[in-house]
Amino acid sequence: MKGLFITFEGSEGCGKSTQSKLLAEYLRRKGCKVVYLREPGGTAISEKIRNILLDPKNHIEPLSETLLYMVARVQLVKQIIKPALAEGKIVICDRFLDSTIAYQGYGLGVDIKFIQHTGKLATDGIKPDLTILLDLAVKEGLRYREFSKDRIEKRSLSYHLRVRKGYLKLAACEPKRIKVIQVDKDKFVTQENIRELVERHVIPRYQRPG
């Protein structure tokens, strides 16, 4: 792969979408070719699957939920991520395989080895060069979702606590790839910390012309 792959992870309300978009804009201003994506989503089929997964009216079994995320991921990897990386672009994705391990594995109890094995197939072996894990107290994050909750956000506090603990376990297992950023009340302070991390760990390896 010629390009660079950066993913954002974190529990509900941590500001992933905001921070990942700010980073994409920052890197574009620096002359980098950036592709910004979200999971599940990013392709026509993946967006339809997203609607199914997040609709509070749907009851979906944990294994079915896991496999639906994988299906959406296959489409995104094959159609967009792999081609973009081959062209030397920086791909920034709001969530990736770590989300499935945290939410469906640690959160719902789906076998983590199964998720990892299936995930390797779904991603075609692609792993992020850098994963930014935004860490925030669960109750504080859920407070930001109080008035608009999707099917995942509506789950119990204990579920969301398991998800956060799962993320921190993943970070402890892969400290070189997964970097934990504590969320500040000021989103611009958080963004500065993210930019510093990216400049230190990623940009030095991105030496190809914009």
C-alpha cells in the first residue's frame, strides 16, 4: 500500500466525527490528498446497511449485527479504501474493525476470535497505520446523545461501559497503532493533540507529492 490509513475510534459522544473531519480538513490544507469515510457507510450498499443497523425499530441478533457490519466493511474496503491507498492518498475513517471488536465483541459477547478472523477477511488484511482512540467518561458521552439516540446508543449503561473497557484493552494490546487521546471540553484542544500525534507518527512517512 502506498497511502496511509488513519481511523478514529471511541464510545458514544466522544466527538469522533467532529475530530476526524477537522483532521481531514487540516491535512487537505497541507496539500495532502485525503479521502474521508465513515463506518458503516461510504458506499450505496453500506449506507443502506447503516440505516438497518441504527434504526431503533429493528431487533437484530448480536451475530447478525456483527455480520452486517462486516458486509458493509467489505464494500467499503473493496470499492474505496484499497483503491485510495493504492493511489497514495490518506484515508481517514470514522470507525473500522476495532469498533466491531469493542461493540459486538466486548459489548455484546460475540466471540472476539471469530470477529478478528472474519474481520481479516472483510478488510482484505488491511490495518490502519494509526488509530486514534478518543476516550471520554461513558456517562458524559451519553449525555450528548440524550435527545437523539440510535439503536446502539439506546443500550444500557453497563453495555457502554463494557465497550469503553474493550477499547482500552485493545489500546493496551496494540500501543504502537492505537493512541489514546483524552477528550478535552474544548474541541480545539483535543484537535491540537490529534494533529501533534499525526505530525509525529504519520506525516513523516507520507513523503509522496500531494
